Amino acid sequence: MCAILDAVVAGFATISLWQLILGALFGFVALIIIDGFHPLARWQLRHIPGPTPLPFVGNTLEVYRHDLFLFKAWEKWAETYGDVFKWFWGPQPVICVRDAELARLITVKHFKTFPDRSMFYPPQDKTVQRVLSQGITFAKGSYWTGLRGALQPLFHSHGLQSYQPLMEAAVEELAADLAPAAAAGGSVDMHAAMCNVALKAIGEAAFGVKLQTQEMVDGQIRENAIVAAATYALENTAVTLTFMLLPRLLKPALYPLIRRFPPKRLAQLNVARMQLFTAALTLARNAMARLGLPWRDEVHMVPNFDRPETRPLREKYASVVPAAGSVVDLLVRAKDKQTGQPLKAHQIVAQANSILVAGHDTTSFMLTSTLYWVARSPEVKAKVFAEIERFGRRRPVTHDDMDKFPYLEAVLQESLRLSPPGWMTTREATQDIWLNGLFVPKGAVVYIDIHGIQRSPKHWSQPLQFMPERFLDKSPEALERNQLAWLAFGAGPRLCIGYKFALSEAKTVLVSLWQRYDFQLDSSRTAEPPLLRPGITLGYRDGLWCKVLPRE
Ligand code: HEM
């Protein structure tokens, strides 16, 4: 052994400094090439067709060429490679699935192999990162199971019933706000209006406090700080999307640099998130103190978030206790099923944030796009109005009325088919698996193209036409097709937890508005079709301007 060591040392002794430098340089270049050409990933997924990736950036440039609309890039690739192909997001290979049957196998039948989503947050403030990773949307394994169980009561019939007054109050305020425009024949950006309604409803359900969008501060009207933060965080999903690309393009070695010197918009996004977290944190603390529960805080949230930007929120909610039945209130009482321990502070905050983010943008786009589709389809509008007439124009919509709008239900399904707010979802394989002849190796990331599947001529006749009647067809073929190829809320155990909440809100808001007003697209202010903005969820880039007309 000693002889071998001696020989090695002697060998090294004969190497000159130049040879050493050259060797190191070679090694470095080899590493860069291996990293840039991702040979292992290419090899593992070699049986799946797809566009040729460029070194380092993969196929990311093509996504930028489609203005960050991933589903448009996928549509183009699918023309060449079919409904299952791979592409490289920077160095990471992703399997894109546009096949309804395969999507169901992944999300439903083989849930045990695909239990989790893949996390795609940009490098950012470490504390923010730790909170985000604990939210239900990206939670993994048994931690996710426990969270889902703890949150589920909020979305059962009783929980939903308690939210109905929030929704009614939010839409009543909007109806009153629209009255001047209706009287003057004016035009209103209904996307902004619906964002407001949805934020009030979901914000109160998550945080347990009433979110007045505007409030008096020192005698001046100011935007509510949580609303401002939430709007900023949500409206910048396009920024988020751009930054989602960064972790894939940049190496983790560069993260500390980005954390230390974040680009301006990423820095603002961080502040917005911190404000949301601070509000939830303060409310959770108050709720715990009232119940005499121990404070468990392993992320040192209080000192970490004690910054000048968050102080006004801390002071505002210093003695406010969140309403019973809200996410914060429910979770301070919940126990981790595995350990029997109460949840930790950052875990509670993470859920309030997840519910707010997952439930606001999605619902407001559903509300607005339904207004859009109905406004451009006079026959559909006539049927919706007839249904509302039969229900009554002067009756409030209550929790018990949800089954009284079968045609509107079909309209919502059709609107969600053509304009799915959550246009894709992701899963990660925890083990090797064969699916209908397709081999998916352990660790592979799968993106399910909800948008593509819901517009595929393979599943839908006249797929680009708005035809709610297709959901009234109860023939076995129609039912099977709808169950297979309609994925607007995802599928399987990780299906959207808030889908009933969203549908109740849609019926309450839309019926209440249509009882009083008719909405006509204002072509002088909104393009036809309206421009979309890319992001984790869809939205209208320049709003949806509508003329508000009072109904007789
Ligand atoms: C029209 C409105 C909505 C749409 C289109 C929508 C769509 C989706 C989709 C596609 C997913 C992924 C499902 C999957 O991977 O299989 C999802 C997950 C989720 N949604 Fe929604 N959503 C909406 C409203 C809401 C609301 C109102 C809430 C909360 C109140 C909410 C909370 C969540 C949560 C927490 C998840 C993650 C669930 C988990 O991983 O267990 N969503 N949603």
C-alpha cells in the first residue's frame, strides 16, 4: 500500500506546473461540456422523441420565442413529435404529456408512483423559500397527506356554506361599484373587477380578516397592504415564470449571488411575499395565544420578517384574531397526523399563502373568461338569462341554490375547457414505471398539458367552438370523454382542493351580476380575442373591458 502511495507521489513530482494547469483546464472544460450537453438525461429518455436541445439552454429559447407561453411551444412540438415528447428546460429534461389517457394513468391510477409535483421556485430569500416549500401545492409525501387531511374540512359542505356570506358580500360591493358605469353607459375592466371580488372572498377565507381593498390610513385612502402585496405577487406571475427558468439555466452555485443581489422585480416580489407571510404570521400568533397553544417556530419567522416594509402589517393586525373557519384559524388547532404535534408557524403561514395564491388568480380568470365567452355567444347568453329568470331576479343566491343552474354549470365547464386558468400540472416519478408502452424512469418530471388536451380534436368535436351543450349530453361516450379529457381542476388525489369553492363562487358572482346587468365586450378597448398574459396561471394581459348595461 505504502509502495503504491510512494509511486503516486513520485509520479506527481515529475508533473510540471504547466501540465497541472493544463490538466485542470481540461477537467473544467469536460465538466462544462458534460453539464451543458446533459448526456445522462439524454440517455435515460432517449426512447422519447423531442426537439434537439442546445447546449446549456436546452429548448428554452423556443419558449421565449413563444412569448413565454409554454403551451404554444408544446403545440408546435406536438405537430412533429406527437402527444408525448421530451424537451429540455435548460439542463432539465421534461416529459410533456398531451394524451388524456396517459394523463389519467399518471394522476389517478398510478398516483403512488406520481404522488408529488415538481417544485419550480426561483432562488430567493432563504426564509421565503423555506416557507414556500412547505405550502400544500408543493408539499411531498406524508407531509402532504397530513396537510390535505387538515385542510379538507374547509372545503366540505359545511365549510363552503360558511364562506357563502363572504362571496355574497364581495359581489354585492361589486354590483354597487358597477352602478355608476351602468347609469352612464360606461365601460369597466371586468378582469380587474373580478380579481378584486375573488381576492376579497379567498383572502378572507385564508386569513380570516376582511380585506377591504381600500382603507383610511391617517385620513387618506390607501390600498389595503395585504391586497397590495397579494396583487403584486399574483400579477407578477409572468416575472415568476421568467425566474422559474433561472434555476434551470443557472447553477445553484450562483444562487447566493442572486439572493444577495436580486434583480429589482424579484426583490419586490420577495417583499410582497414577506408582507403576506407577516400578516398570516401575526394572525396565527394571536389565534394561538388566545387558545393558549405553544408557539413552534423553527424558521425564526418573527425576527426574520421584522423588517421596515412589514412593520405596518404587524402593527395593523397586532390584536386581531382571525375569524373562525379560516385557514389560519383551522390550522392553529390542527395536529400533524404523524407526530401528533401542532403545526409549526411557518407551515401555517405557508398554507394561508398557498390557498390565497392558488385560489385567487384562477377564480378571477374563470369568472372573467366566462363573461367573455357568454358575451360573444348571444344564444348561450339567452339560455343563461332564461335560467336566471326562472330562478328569480330579486333573490340572493344561497348555498342551497347551487344545483339550480344546470345550464350555467355547463357554461362554466365549457369556459374552463377553452380557457383553463391552470393550464398545466406537473408530477414526478418516484420509481421506474411502464405506462401504455411508455417507459418513465424514476425521477422523471412530467408536465401534463391541460390546455392542449382540452382543445384536442382527438377528444372534442369542433374543439375551438364554445358549445356548453356538449356538457349537457349525458350519452355514455360524452360522459366518458368528459371524464377523461376535462382536466381543468386536475385529477386524482391531488385534484384541486378548492374546486367546489371556485364553482360556488362562480355561480354566486355571475348570477348576482347577471340578475342586474348585461355585459357587452368593448371592442374599442379590448382586442378580439383578448390578449393573454403568460404565467403559472392565465390572465388577460390588458384586462377585459365591458360595457355595463342595466337590465330591465
Ligand atoms: C377556477 C378556479 C380554479 C382552477 C381552474 C384551479 C385549478 C387547479 C389545478 C389544475 C390544480 C392542479 C391539480 C393537479 O395537479 O391535479 C390545482 C391545485 C390546487 N388548487 Fe386549484 N384551481 C382553482 C381554484 C382554487 C381555489 C378557489 C382554491 C382554494 C380555495 C384552490 C386551491 C388549490 C390547491 C391548494 C391546490 C393544490 C392541491 C394539492 O396539491 O393537494 N384552487 N388547482
